[in-house]
Amino acid sequence: MKKRILSTVMISSMMFGATVLPVLSSASPATDSDKKISDLSSKEAAANAELTSVRENIANIQAKASALQAEQVSLNKETKKLTKEITSLTERIEKREAAIKDQARSVQTDRKGTTFIDAVLNAESVSEAITRVAAATRLVGAGNDLMVEQQQDKKAVEKKKEATEEKVATIQNNAAKLEAKKGELITQELQKAAVSNGLAAEKATEKSKKDEFLAEAKAAEKALEKQEKAVAKAESSREEVEVSKGETTPQTEAPKEETTPQTEAPKEETTPETEAPVQKPEVPTTPANPNASGSAIVAEAMKHIGKPYVWGAKGPESFDCSGFTAYVYRAVTGKEIGGWTVPQESAGTVIPLSQAQAGDLLFWGPQGGTHHVAISTGGTGYVHAPTEGQTVTTSNFAWYSPDFAVRVN
């Protein structure tokens, strides 16, 4: 009987040892996870610092952009003023040309075409000749004065046109710089944010793994405790039976196979299944609607008429030109066409302005260096977010003509 008890104890000890293994081994993965989490936290902090730096640069450049926008507004006003002055000078020149022609005709003395010299020679008296000469001289002098003024005004018009063209070029150059800076900052911010988010996700995954390891260890400890109780209870029951048998039927010896208590059932609890972490289903992005018509795009764009222009704004309460077009296309089609003008050029197929239809994109500036974008309303009309100090509005080619169009694929 002592031998059977001893064998039972040895078997139980072996079972306990087997159960303890996962508990002890779980400490190593948890420690590894702590190291990885610490390393990822350091990298995440560095990435966040870089992201903060980029966003500070964005704030600084936004201040510069505001200054450039103010300059652009001033140049726009000067351009409008110069345009009015050119129109006024042109009208004066046209009227003066008509007056010069009238004076030239008045030098003629009669309908038969008698010339000025004939009129003097045919005067009946010296005083009449002098009078005619004086009158003719005044007419000629007035005509000469008109011609001088005419030449001066024409030169003034040419100078003002040159000044206007220079200012328009400056405005377009400023706008192109703003778009390029915005695109650069958007790219940097997205890159840094992607790195930071990736590290955060990796750290969260590692924490989840650590939690799983600790949960497994805890479950193993509970299973061990439960198994110990079950084995102890089984051993106690077996000893009672042995004692009872020894008192009543000492000549009967239990078969060897009965000396080992059946403790298989508790084993099932030593390695409980760990449920896989429930992953939150990803919310699907709105799929692009291939049937979205140009009229639907225009209808969405028109909803925002009157909202203020703010450089870098992406909606829905304020917009800049490319932020406006991107917002409208995202709302109607679910497509991302790019965060500024240059990538939006590549959102579809370049087409001539004559083929532009409602919903197509219109661009100002050379391809690869555009500085403004709008949405065609059909024909020569479009809706856009113009510039600082203005609001989302409609316009047409007569006032501000684009350089090319793109049909979004």
C-alpha cells in the first residue's frame, strides 16, 4: 500500500511540474514585450516630435501665406484700377481721333476741295487773308496738340498694359508658390503622421500580445491550483478506500492499474484556450460612384456658395481652391483627387477647354505648376474658391480664363 501511495505522489508531482512550465515560461515573452514596447515608445515620441515640428512649420508658412495673400489682394485691386484707366484712355484716344479727322476736314475751304493756300490767295483783301491764315493756323495748331496728346496717351496705355501684365504675372507666381508650399507641407505632415500612427499601432499590438501572455499565465496558474485540489481530493478518496479495503478484505489487493487515480479530466483545464483578440471591423470608405454625374458634382459645389476662402482650408465651413474641389469630389464620388492643384492634375485625363463639361476640373497655370483650380459648370462657366478676402462663387472665362481642363477618371 505504501508503494502505491508513493507512486501516486510521484505521478502527481510530475503533473504539477508539467503544469507549472507554461506559467514560468510566460515570463520571458512578457519581458520581451516590455522591451519592445519601451523601444516603440521612444520611437513614437521621436516621430511625434518631428510631426509637431512639421506642424509648427505649417503654422509659420501659413503666416507667410497670409502675407502673400494680402499682397495678392492688393495687386488684384491695382490690376482692376489699371484696367479701368486703360479703358478710359482708350475711349479718349478714340474720341480724339474723331476730332482730328473733323479738324482736317475743316481746313478745306469749300466742298470743291479748295485748299488752304488757295483760300489765302483768293482772299479779297489783306485783312481777309490774314484772318484766314490765323484761323487755319489755330486749326493746325489744335490738330498738332491733339496729335501730341494722342501719342502721349497711347504711350501711357502701353506702359499701363505692361504694368498690368507684370502684376498679373506676379499674382500668378505668388499663387503658384502658395500651392507648392501647401503641397510640400501636406506631404510632410502625411509622412510624419503615417510613421507616428504606425508606431502607435505596433505598440498597441505589442501591448495586446503582452496582455495575452499574462492572461495565459494567469489562466495556467488557476488551472494548476484547480488541478492540485482535484488531485489532492482524488488522493484522499483513494486512501480512504484503501483503508476501508484493508479493514474488511485485507486479502484482496487492487490491480496495479487501479493504483493510479484517473486525473485526466482536470488536465483539460491546464491549458485553456485563449480566445483570439476580437478585431474591430474596419469601417469601409465610401466607394467611388462610377455613375456620379457632372450635374451632381456641380450641385454639391453650389451648396457652398458664399463660404469664405481660407488658405489651406479643406471644408466644410471654409475652403481654398484645391480644398474646395477635393471636398466636393469626395462628397459626391468618394474619390480622393489630391490635396493641392498639382496632384489634382493627375486625377484624370487632360482635355481641351472646348471639351470641358459640367463637373470637369479647370486649371490655371502650366501643367506641373498650376496655381488655381475650379469646377466647370458647363460651357465657359465655373464655380471656385477665388482668393483671400473672397468667398466661393461662380465666374466665367471672360473674367478669368483657365489654361486646361481635366476629366476625372
